Amino acid sequence: MSEAAQTLDGWYCLHDFRTIDWTTWKMTPSDERQAAINEFHGLVEKWNKTQAEQQGSHALYTIVGQKADFMMMILRPTMEELNEIETEFNKSKLAEYTVPAHSYVSVVELSNYLAGEGGDPYQNPHVRARLYPELPQAKHVCFYPMDKRRQGNDNWYMLSMEDRKKLMYSHGMIGRQYAGKVKQIITGSVGFDDYEWGVTLFADDVLQFKKLVYEMRFDEVSARYGEFGAFFVGNLLDIDRVESFLDVK
């Protein structure tokens, strides 16, 4: 049996994608629409308070294309808190005008493929910043889930730890070339969702997503062992833009 990779696990993560029932929303009286918007502002203010206390983080993005209209990405210390936030939104007035489009449940993860310094990693400020991040307010987001292939001779899980470390080191070097251009958060989802990892990329230049993902496709880790799910790309939804986004006058 090959040696399993050990992981450091941080905050739990929910990607919640919603489609808006624009027809019903337009037919709703303006005062009811405003009340729904105000209530949503109140929810976001609670999230802002949690983030200020460094007990979680969140990001809001509109989604381009027909897969969804907007995404709420939530990070919290426990799975129960994610469930509470999801339920609280589902009970809100705005949720009455949305249809769940997609969701993804995972946990922020770092593996031991790229070994770090000794000592307790959870006390390392650099490691903690990666496990318990404050989500960047970049202009654009890209999310996709992925697996490592388990077919015939292309079975990632039959490789030795040494071989996997070498491959992941090469893979990581490509990502480092995009430092300062793309912020990447890897979340593990084995046992939590349909794929094994979720990848969330943040950038102010949306083309950097295309360049990074394309270049990584030529690396052996992706070319030989990577299996990808649906991609979602979107634009930052500042709380100040929520009202104009939902405006149907």
C-alpha cells in the first residue's frame, strides 16, 4: 500500500451558487424587494463582523454564464456554522427568489507533499495564514473541482510518496510563477463532496486564470492524472453593488 499524504486542515468551506428567478423578482412590489435587499445586507454585516474577529471569511461574486447568477463563498471553523449560515440564508426573503444552482463542501487543506519547517505547523504564522485565510477582494474568481485519476497505469494512488512529491514539486513551481497575479486556495473534499479537491482562484486580471490553467495542463500532474469538473468564473460583488445588481427598475 502506498503511503497516504498527510494533510493540515483549516477552516471549512462552502461554495453556494444561486440562480435568481428574475421574472418573479420583477413582479414583486418594490418595497418588498428593498426589504429583501436590506435583510441580505444585514446578513453580510454579520459575516463582516465574524471576519473582523478572524473567526471566518467570505466572498461574494456574480457568475458569468448560465450555470448560476451569484456565488457566496463562506469559510468557518466548523461544519455546523456553515450549515447555520446556509440555513439562515435559505430562510431569508431574498432566498425565496433564488434557486440553488450548485454547491461545494470542503475544508482548506495543505498536504505534506511540499514539506515545510519543523515544529508544530499550526503555530507557524505562514501556515496559519494559508489554513485560515481572509478571502481576497480580487476583481475575479474562478472555481473548479478536481480529482486525481485512478485508471490502469495512470493511477495516482498507486505511485510512491517519493514520486508524488517530485511531481507535486514540479506542479507547484508553475503556480509560483503566478505569485502576485493569482491567489489560490485549495480545499479538500474527500468524503465531503463529489470530487477530491476544490480549487478557488482569485485575480484582478481574469486572463490569468486561462493562462495558469492552460500552462498547468501540460504538467504531468494534470496531463496524466488530472480530472476536472465544471468551471465557474465571476466578478466581484461588492456589498455596495448588491442593490444595483438586483435593481429591475
